Amino acid sequence: MSLITKLFELVNLQHIREFLLHGVECCNIQNGDYETRIETAEKNYQKMLLEHIPDLKDDSELSYELSNLLTEYENVYMELGMQVGIMLTEEFKNITGSRT
């Protein structure tokens, strides 16, 4: 296997997203499609909210889960935006390539 092939096997959108959003190599790779990731984060937050409604004296755990939910939205939509950007680039290349 060539070095280039190995490099392309290591690259995925979640690694690029982590670098662009946080300036570090990927530290939070998750399996599952975008909808599943968001649904899981929402369910975890809703579960935590229901557990804390009777007594909100200590909302640090609640805040933590909300932060996780919002971070997951950020991650998913960043990746979607990157995919759209790549698709638009390819379309632009096809359009401009056909004129020459």
C-alpha cells in the first residue's frame, strides 16, 4: 500500500472538522449518521432534563448535557457544510471544464 493510499484512508470529515473547529487533531470521532448523532444527543439531554426538573439546585450536569447537545449540532452541521462545499467545488469544476 502506497503512502498516499494510507493518507487517504486516515482522512475523514470528522478529523478535518475537529482541526477547523478546535485546532487539534480529531479527539471526538463518532460512529453513526448525522441524524442518529443528533437524536442521541437530544435524547440524552431530554433524559437529563426530566431527571432534574424536580430539583434544579445543581444544574451543572444539566449544563454539561446541553453543551454536549449543542456541540454535536455544531459538529454535524460543520461536516454537512464541508460536504456541500466539496460538492459545489466539483460542480464548479465540471461547469468550467466544459467551457474550455
